[in-house]
Amino acid sequence: MRTIYLNAGRMAHFGSTGSVLDEQTYGPGKAIIVKNGLIEAIKSSEEVVSEWGLSTVRNNGFNKDVSVFDLEGQSIVPGLIDGHTHLIWAGDRSREVSWRREGKTYAEIASMGGGIQYTVRETRDATDDALVKLGYQRLRGALRSGTTHLEAKSGYGLDTASELRLLRLAEQLNGIDHLPTIDPTWMGAHDVPSGATATDYVESLLSEQLPAVVDQGIARSADVFCEPGWFTVEQSEDVLKASRNANLDLRMHVDEFVDGGGGDLAAALGVTTADHAYHTSMETRLRMDSAGVNAGFLPGTPYAMGDEWPDMDAIVEHDLRFTLASDFNPNCRTMSLPFMASLMVQRCGMHPLVALAAITVNAAKTTPHPSGASHGTIVEGGVANFNIVDGPNWEAVTLSPSDTPFSGTVLNGQYIAH
């Protein structure tokens, strides 16, 4: 059965026909025909109505094995893609909000029994059913905010059995209908477990954990927290090179608190994406871009942690490749990409089209769809993942930070009302 979406409004498609707002090909009045989860065709609504004999079919009606939705001029944007999440974890670290306001640093909070180690303990103690339920609820919330695909890291296990477990649970969620699809990442190098030295733990990552992850066959990528106080540049390089040799794609956390050399390593290795990057120098950013490295900015983190925003004007002016992502984690408990875009537009002066590209077409380049088909765009032959804006203008995506701007989402060809 085909599904036809008639009478679309303005469409920000990010296709290959020239302008991302090409009104001739993708302007108001177009219809999107979906078959087998892919976009089969984009034509004028008048042509489709005539071709399929739909003139008497009402909204959501059926005719000739066709399901029809009349969008009545609502704008369309691609399905949103979240390129950086910590999806599965248990425990509540809300108390750390008070500690931060009292002036305690991230490292000091960790030394007090908070931070990543607290989440590791709570996650290890949680049952599989409890973690799957948490992941399911979070994915449903992400979908309501328009996310159709996301990257999900392990990293709250910090031993081989626990890291394999988190990847397995993510894969279990990845097979559920009406949930965003998942791009799984192994992040055993998220922190050094209590009672271990960094040297010994890195050795266990290389000799035990990484081979087990590869044998499990779930993770597509590896990630390392390359930051003074966590993993040094040299330790990060060892883990990343070994992961690349094991045919894993490479991602990094870099320069979140200081310019610790993580961006330089990202450029030297040509990793897919180096995220946070708040304190990376412009000279290093340019080297990263020349090496094909995406800079993944996570606006929710400075928002939640009270840090300064990065200088996004300079990044846009230099035309550097970058994405925006949620960084969903115990300290940043939102998976709303429209909120991330709104922060950039309303607080950093970014053009809404630039922000939208950073959570769609740019993110697709770092976080591919499991089918191998294109996503993050609205093009013939691409995955039928797109959002129906509750209004005629796609700019509304940046104006609903506390609620979804979408009346519905088409996920792998299936319409889901919000």
C-alpha cells in the first residue's frame, strides 16, 4: 500500500536540486508518495489527485489501496537526527544542580560520589526490564519532538559485561516499531571505574572489552572522553586506533572543559565527529574541518551546566561542518532537538535554516540510517522520515522549546500523530 500526503506547505528539504528552499520543486502544494518506507515520488498535488482519482477522497481516506492524508498547507521538514545521546542509564543526579550552584566543579562533584560513577552504580543495579522501560519512554519522547533516528552510547557500565549489556538493550529497543531507529556506539572509555587506575583500565579496554564488543557485533562506532582528568590524548589515541583497526567508526568527546588537545587528536585521526568542542581553538577547528571531522555542538550541556555558549558566529562564518545534538544524559534530561535549535537561534543568533540543517542533513552524515538509504533530507528514494509542522512555516521548529512544534511525524513511512 502507498501513502500519499497531499497539499504540503513550505518544505525545507535539503535535497540535491539546488536551493534547500527550491519553491519550484518543493514549494507549497506538493504531494509526497510513500511506498515500502521510502519516498517514491514528489509531485504536484493536482497531478497526484488526477492520477489516482482522489478527488472525492477525504482526509485520511482510502481509495485504490492508497492511504491519503491532506496536510492542508502544513509545512514539512526532514526527520530530525540526534547525533549524540547517552540513552540508557538509571539513577537521579538532580542534587548536583545545587552543588553546581554552590560552585563545585564537575571533578569535585565526581569526588563527592556524584558524576558518572554514581550513574554507573545505579545502572548496574537496575534490572534489564527497568532499563528497557526507561529507554522506551525516552525514545517515545524523542519521537514526539520529531527525532526519527539517534545515536546512542553505552558508557555507564565500565566493565565488559555491563557495557555489552547496555549495547544489547539498545539493540532490543532498536527493533520496536514506532520508535526512532538507533545507531549504537561503544563508549567504554567514558570514565575510569572506581578502584582502577587509568593505565590498567585502558589495558583492559584494549585486551578484553573491545574484542568482546566486536564479537557481539552491535556497536557501529567507538567513542572516548578525551579530557584532562579522564582519558589523556595518548590513551584516547590508543583506544581509537585499536577501534579503527577493529572496523569501528570513530567519535570523540573533546575540549569540553578546557582545550586539552582532543581537537588536535580528532584532526590527526580524521574521526567522524568530535563533540562538545567548546574550548577548541579556531586554528584546530579549521584543521578538523580540513580532515573531514564534524564538530558536534551540544547546546543542552552549557544550558544545564551554566557554561558559556561557544562562538557560533565564527563557526558559521568559516563555513565549518557542524551538527547540533541533545547530549541526553543525567545532567541534561531533554531529547528535544527543537529545543536545541531554539537555543542556537534565540540565544546565539543562528539563522533557523542553519540550525535545522545541523539536526537533519548534517547529522545524517555522521549518523547513517540502518537501511543504508539517505535520511535527513526529503528526496525521492530516501527514507520516508519527515515531520509535519503544526503551521505553514518551517521556522516554527525553533519556536516551541517547551513543546513539540509538530502535529505528526512520518517514521519509516508510517504516520504517527502527536
